Amino acid sequence: MSDGSIRPGLRVLVAEDEALVSMLIEDMLADMGAVVVGPAANLDEAMALAIGDGIDIALLDVNLAGKPIFPIADVLRERGVPFIFASGYGEAGIIDGHRGATVLQKPFREADLARALQAVAPK
């Protein structure tokens, strides 16, 4: 996968509350051959998907419908599911318990998303 591609069929949970941003991310993922799980526009939807067995990785908007996404990240970490934070604030938007996690600065391009997925996705 050194060519910037991801594993075909990679199941990616998308937690994003902005409909247009979500659609753009879904299109990017589909172009890469990934399968979108969700999207989840609020914490309840995201949690229901995060505790299920149908995901390989997650892309988490740090602020989901006005609430921090970190409880979802905690569940994913406990389950061993890798995740990427998406934030307009970059690293500054990440709380201490999650510093060091992969963060995509919004707005991001498809190539940025592909590199982040490739870096954290299970092989």
C-alpha cells in the first residue's frame, strides 16, 4: 500500500455532523475503494456504530453536533479499532488523553485522507 492506496473494502466509520462535509468524505472514501459505515451525525449514532463489529477504522469529527467525540474514541481504543480525528483546530482540538492520535486538519484533501488511513489502518 505504499502507493497511497488503502485496502479495498476497508470499512470506515464516518462520524461527521455537517451534511456537506460528510458527503464529501463519503465520496473520497468511495473513490479509494472503502466502504462507508454510517455516517453518524450525533454521539448516539456514532456510539451504536462504534460498538458494532462492522468497522475497521473510524474518522471522527472532534466536535459532533456540539459535543466532544472523545467518549467514542475511548470505546474504539478499548476495542482496538484505530481512528483518526478530524478537526478545524488540528492538534489544538485534542484533549490530553488523546494527544498523539492521528489528526486531519479540516479542510483536507483526498490525498491527505488516504495518507492518514494508510498510516493507521489495519494491514
